[in-house]
Amino acid sequence: ILEETAFYPEGGGQPADHGYLMFNKKRSKVVDVQKIGNIIIHVMKGSVPQE
């Protein structure tokens, strides 16, 4: 769970941002970003650390 994000969610005809997030010096690919209410959801490809 992130407190803030630099990724822009899909909306208003604009596609979502894609990129990478770093966790413990390993990166995970962000393949989609959605906004549901006030919550931003990052869809990741591959594994994400639990801590």
C-alpha cells in the first residue's frame, strides 16, 4: 500500500501511466493504474514483496 503515487490513472480518455516501482532494490512493472473512488490501484506484473 502506497501513501502517494506519481502514476496517473486511466480516466477522461487518457490512458494510464506505465512504469516501475522499486521494492528492496528490485523493480516491479506497473502495467495499469485505475482510480476507484479515492483509491488508486496499481496493477503489477510479476511478484511484489509482502513487506
